[in-house]
Amino acid sequence: MSALDRLKGWEIMMLALLCAIVALNSIWSPYFLSVGNIVNLFQLSIEKSIVALTMALVIIGGEIDLSVASVMGLAACVMAWTFHEGAPMPLAILLALAAGVLAGLNNAFWIARVGLPSLAVTLAGLIGYRGVARIFLEDRAIGGFPDWFNTLGQQALIGPLTAAILIFFLLFILFAIILHGSAFGRLVYVVGSNVQAARYSGVRVGLVKSALFVGSAFVAALAGILYAARLGSVRGDMAEGFELDVITAVLLGGVSIFGGKGNLVGVGLSLLVILNLRNGMGLADITGNTQNNVIGGLLILSVLIPNMWQDLRDKWKGRET
Amino acid sequence: MNWLKRRVRPEQIRELSLLVLIVAAIAIFGSFIDGYYSFRTFNRIASSVAIITVVAVGQTLVVLTRNIDLSVGSIVGFTAYFVGTLIANHNGINPLLAVVIATALGAALGVVNGLIVAWGRVPAVVVTLGTLAIYRGVLVDLSGAKTVTTDSLPEWLTGLPLVNLTPIGNLDIRPLFVLALVIVVIFQFGTTYLSFARRFYAIGSNPEAAQLVGLPTKGIVFLAFVICGALAGLGGFMFLVRFGNITVEAGRGLELSVVAAVVVGGVNIFGGSGTVSGAMLGAVMIGTLEQSLFRLGISEFWLDAVLGLLILLAVGSDAVILQRLRALWGGAELKLVTKKAGSVSGEQSAPRP
């Protein structure tokens, strides 16, 4: 079975799963297919979905970024603090994005320049950026943002779609083009599948990795700001623990944790599966905790079942010959 | 110099450099904090480090085989809660039996991880990310939102953290600290001298080669996860002893501290190199920083920011020092071809001497 066949097999599997979940949900609950519920389903964890897009690129590039949730918190806290200290809102947002880029540059420096493993660097980032966010806000919660900002986060902008949902779709298209239609995208795959070969063939590996981590942190900062707009107030522990959900969604999308394999269509499908599953279980009064169990089990089974299937087929073939 | 180079490997000097860093940190804290060099400081650091150390020893074995176990925090919470409930309901239970049950419970959870990783060929990150959620989820579901409280536990358990084993002057030697030390010594000697335990290193250095020379790679990876689970179960028991009050949130996020300790301790995240004592030093380093920073008068809100930076510096300086040392070693006597590729850590294909 070639790698390509496997990828296609994965997406068909996710698509079938998605259809089954949507069908079951709409039978169980008459509210499921209403426009309000569908928009709600996206809106309730839109920030994680946005961050999952860049996380997919980072993991395809053979690295991992554990610091995204802390960067979200950091950006939101920088924005809230500068606004609280009297800066106009647009400036506060710009500073928050700048803080995200700085965090990304810091990650990129240690990973691409010093050559440390990204797991170690971004683990330090996970702890450290959260710490910096806490320095800004301590144990306060800052709210009272301008009306236009809260409206942007909570009200529909075009039709039933909110700004965050629009941004998600724009970014999805943008990153799909970058990953699957640009030279940079090919470099990400090359670096992810064999970093040594990439280096010997003259790819500027450090630059590719730097771009990935700065991009990841920038998008995380943007997601943090959108999260703040949706909640209307900011606390130091905002978005804590999101990194696990984001990584789960990416891996469920068929992206290999070892890099070099996967695509954004798979990630998009996996996001839909998770969102529909959670939403459906929520409508059926299943607690968030059991939902976590199901998603965790799904993550393991999604890799385990194809592996076992292949084992069985190999055994069967072996008997035939 | 050549004599030295033949007998000492660069990796051993790396641990020495971590030890120097710890001593330097203590010296710096000592010069700023009045009465820092006291037995109370020692006890405080020792009891906070003990749990992380025990779990980090198991994590080290898993990381050596080029895997990772992210579910340890959930295993600690799971065992702490259920063994706590068991003891609360049967106050007369034999203490030793309680420890055995905790360890066995942890090992059972490790068996699940190990089976899926070794024979299901699912990457360890995927499996343990899943079981991280599932173990915690099962715990929350089964607990019915009850908590274990200190007053429901028997006296031998709540009093255990304050027992003084062998008083040396004013220095109290606490059971948790001794237990952690015993575990580290056993596993340090085991992984150094037992040919069986060297297989963990063999698999992590080169899985294909290990398979080709006929090592039962799957069984060894499985065993690493089981031991890691068992030690996390033991860590859960220690957690129960130390805190007494156990909610379903117990041990959440512990996996990050454990992985941080292992990474700071110089265990290569891509497997094959690192030691148990290094992981312990990593845990001591982080524990010392955590317990000392707030006594410097630094606001508690600064703690994590400084900690993150220090982890980065520890790992960074470690990599740079090791790189220099390897160049020195390779250049002088062995004439190894360690070019750029050999010195850049963070790549799976980097050769490991």
C-alpha cells in the first residue's frame, strides 16, 4: 500500500465517520441541523481550530509546538494590560501580536539556531510564557473592552458567521495554498520527512523551521485575542491546557507525529468530527468529561485499527503465497 | 588528559555540569536569603522533589527507548485517588499492601499504554495523549465528584511525611525522600550494570539495529511502559501520603514537570542516552528553583517565567557544553568523524557515541 493510498484511505475513513456522526446527531436531536447550532458548534472552540491549522504545519515539518496555549494567554494578557494602562485598543492588539511574534522568535532561536529539540524548548515556553502572562495580570481579571471589540468576538459579522469563523476559513484557505501549492510547503514536507537529506540538498532548514515557529506563535496570538473578544474578559490562566486538544485534533487528522506526512484536508475533517461529536454528545446530555474519553479513545483507535487491519491482511497474504 | 578521556565519557561530565549548576544556584540563593542553609530548606526541597523524581525515573526508561509517556500525571491522580478511597474505607489495611496495590494499579495502566505502543505500532505520543484524557476521564466518572479527605485516613498514613527515620543532628530524614533515593539508586545501578537493562539504550540508539541483532524490541518497550506506570503508581501513593486531601484533579499537569525534569537532566528526548541519576538531578534543579525563588522575595507570579527561562538555559548550556566536549574527545584520541551533524542535537539521525 503506497503512502498516497494510505492518505486517501484516512480521509475516506474520517469522512465516513463524520457522515455517521452527523446522521446520528440529526436523528437524535431536532435542533442539530439548525443554522444556529451549526454556527454555535464552530464558534465554541474556534480558537483551538485556528491554532490547529498552524500546529498541523509545525508537526508536518517534523517539530512540535507545546507553547501555543501559553502564547494565546500571553497575547491576551498583554492586550488587556496595555489597554488597562490606557493604550487605545488597536495599539493594544498590535502589541499583543508583537508579543506573539517575539515568543515565536524566541522558540525559533533555540530550535533553529542553537539546535535544541523543539519538545524541550516549547515545554519551557509553555511554562515560561504562561509565567510572563501572569506577571502582567497577577490574579486579576481585566474586562471592560470597547464595545466594538466585544461585538467582534460575540456577534455575527457576515450573515450568521462571526469574525473568528471567517478568519478560520480564510486561514484554512491560506495555509492550504501555502502547504499544498507553494514551494515553501514542499520544503516543509522535505524537512519533516528527512531533515538530513533536506540539509544536504541545500534547503535552508533553519529558515523553514523559524518560519514555522514564528507563524505558529503569531496565529496563536491572534487566536488568543479572538478568545478574549469572545469571552469579554481576560485572566492569567486563559486557554490553559488547550495545546493537548489542538495536538489531538491534528493527529486525528492523519498528520504523522514523526513529520512529513499529512494534509490540511484531513485536519479540517478531523476538526469537523471532533466538533460534531462534542456537540452531539452535549445535546444528548453527555458530560464534557465523557466527551474527553471518547475523543481520547478515538485518537488511539484511529491509528490502532488501520495498523491491526494491515497486520491481518499481511498475515492473510502470507498464508496465500 | 588522554587517560581521563579514555575513562570518562562526555555524557558523564554533563551530569557533573548539572551538579555544578545546582550548587551554583544554591550558593546564589544562600547569599541572598537569610537562613537559607537550614534543614528546613532541605526538607522542603526534598519532599517536593521526591514525587517528581520517582515518576521521572520511570519516564527516563520510556524516553530512553525513544518513546514518551504523557499519561503519568493521570496515573498519579488515578492511583492516589483510588488507593486513598480504599484506605479511607478500610482503615485497617496493611500499609505494605496499600503500596503494592498502588504500584500494581499504576503498572496495569502502564500495561495498556505498553500494549498499544509496542504491538499496536501506534506512536507513544498519540497513545499517551489519549490515555492522559481517558485515565483522568474514568477517574472523574467513577469518583462521583467525591474527594478523599485527610481526616478519613488512618494515622500511620497522615503522620508518615513527618516520621524521622534517622536523625542526623537536626537533619530529619523523611521516608518519602529515602524512598525516592532508593528507587534512584536501584535503577541507576540496574541501568548501568545489568545487560538486560542496557537494552533500553540499545533500542533508543538504533531501533532497527536492535531488531536486527535479535533483541525483543517490542517486549522491552512494553516493559519500559509497565515500569513507568508502576513507578507513577508509587508516585500516586506518595502523593496521597504528602497531601492527604485528594480530589479528582490530583496530579493534573504533573507530566509536564516530569518531562521537564527528564529533559533538564540531560536525557536525550530522541532516546538512547541519559541516565536515571541525571533525571534526578533535573528534578532537584527544578525543585530547588521552585522552592527557593519565592523566598528571594520575588512575587509568586514571576516564578513560572523565571522557571521557563532557566529550563531553556539549562538545556541550552547543556547542549553547547556537550557539543564542545564531544569535539574535544573526538578530536584528540579517537579521531571520530563528528562533523557538524554529530554535534547538533535535536536530530534523530545524529550519531550517539
